[in-house]
Amino acid sequence: MSRVYICHTYYHVYIAVVKELNMRKECKVNGESAISSFNDKATLILSTMSNDFGNLKERAEATELFKDIYMFDEKPDTAFPEVMKYHEDKGNLILNMIQRIKYTRLLGKLQEDNIPVDLKAYDDVYVFCDSDPIGFYLNYKKIRYHAIEDGLNTCLLCDQARVTNKGAFGFKCLMSKMGLIFIENGYGRYCIDYEVNDISANPNPPKNIVEKNRNEMFSKLTNEDKDIVISIFIENAKELLMQLESSNGNPSVLILTEPLCELDVRKRLFGDIIDEYRNTHTVIIKPHPRDVLDYEKEFSDVIVIKGKFPMEVMNDIPNLRVDKLISVITQVDSIKFADEIVYLGFDFLDKYEAPEIHRV
């Protein structure tokens, strides 16, 4: 069974790695040999549209977990003036739908030259964040695929497809099921299913939604699996552990940053959190992989974790513990290495920027 994963973020790659490691165990349970032959391994595709993966490709290749790893120069619609013209509001539903039909086909077609492999050659195509242009390409080429939620519990927080398709949603879904337009997260004609962590709070999930609990997936990882995960995502885990242990006897607090707000607002937001703990704790900053604020420069008296990796990887580092973990809106249900977790939430974020910017 040939498989390919199309990833846009470090978290996407992490889930793809965990799925592959679990699949090897499932093959053994089913009486098959472990996935060891070259042809049995999956392909990994890393989209560079919104993320710099650094040397992740080389580190992943060294583990030989995947058969091939390709970089994908995915292009946003803003890269094509001929596509952007179809964003013009024509004033009524029918004319706008005609615009969208043209937009859907053209955006998909214009991705073709940058697709690194023949996706039709795979039995299973797994796509994280199919709202990106890759989803339009799959729709254009009529390729069936499995969608996987963009981040932990993104479907639980809201149905993004409904948010971005307000007004005549039923009609738009019909058009999407016909393949004339494209709607992400399970509503596309060629989307086989939409895999999420939790649907308990979603009142109107798509019919093809599949719930696969992330913590159950993580719990199946062996120590050998965790070593593979760490080698892919963290260049020097021992150095990181020593860095986190330099607490001078104070309790430790790990603050997860996020690419929230404008940079000056973000600096003030996380600066306020740091100030609250600066005198009583050893403060550790874990920058989000897409957060470009220079925390070492702005807050020289705190420990800043180097490297880009999903926070979940820290669960796999042996003997890692922190006394407290602080998150603004990052979902922390999967965190196991903190004795106490503080989730500040959207009410806290409201104090720093207008609620309509981050609330849907």
C-alpha cells in the first residue's frame, strides 16, 4: 500500500511520523512483516508556502522512516494575478459562484508544475490543511485523498469550512460535492474522509469525519519510536535537557509563544506573562515554529529554547519535567511533561487586540 503525506507545518510532520510508526506496529499485529522494504515506506512532501523547514528533510532522511522526502514549492493565490481577479465581488450569488468556479479550477491548474510527484500513483494521499492550494489541485485533478485537521482540535474549536463559507452554505456544499468549487475539511468531492482528534463539541461536522484520538496514537510509541521522533525534530536533545534543568533551585515555568498579534503587541503580551513569573520562577520560552519575534534579544534574562519543533515532541524526551506550562490559545491537551498547565484563553487575548481579529 503506497502512501504520501503532504505537510505544511512541523506539527503536520509530527503527526505523519507518529502515524507511520503506529502503522508499522499494526502490520506486525496483523501478521505481516514489519514495514522495512523500501517499497512499503511512505513518501513525505513538505510544502514551503508558509513554513521554513530548515534541515528537517535531512534529519528525517537519516532515520529512513520514509521512502522519499520532497520539497513542494506550493504557491498561494496571491502569486497569480490571473487568479486574484476572480475575488471581485460581482454583487449577487450566481455571478460570484461563476467567479468561484473559475477561481477553483485555475488555482488548482497553476499548481501543477510545482507538484514533485505523481499523486495519482499512490493508494492513499494524506493532506494536512487542504484549504491550501494543494486541495484545489487535488480537486482539479480529481484525486481522492484523506484530509487531516490542521492542528490539534481545530475542528473542535470551530468548523472552519462554515466560517469561510458563510451564506448559502448548503448550496456551496452542493457545488463542492459536484467538484465545481472547493470547500475544505471534508466537504470536497474527492475528500474520502476528514480525520480529527475530537468532534464532541462540533454541532454540524461533515458526514465523512473520522475521530482518531491523538493521545491514543502517542501512547503507542515505544522508546525506540521516541528516539526516532527526537532525532527528526530536535538536533541536540541532551543539550536541551541540560538547558531546561538549569533552574538554580527555582520552580520552572515554560511559556509557549504563538504567532499572535502584531510583533509589538506580541512582545507586550508575552512580556507581561514573563514579568508575572520572573522573580519567582526560572522562565523558559518555547517559541512557536512560525513566531519570528527575537525572544533572546527582547528578554535576555530568560531561557529561550532553540530549534523549531512541535511542543508535543517534548513529551518524548526522557526525564523532562517542568513545574508549570503557560499557553495563550495553543491547545495543550496532549502535554504530559508539565505538573501544572495554565490555559489563558481568548479572554486573556482580548486584552491585547480587538476580539474580532481572533474570535470567529
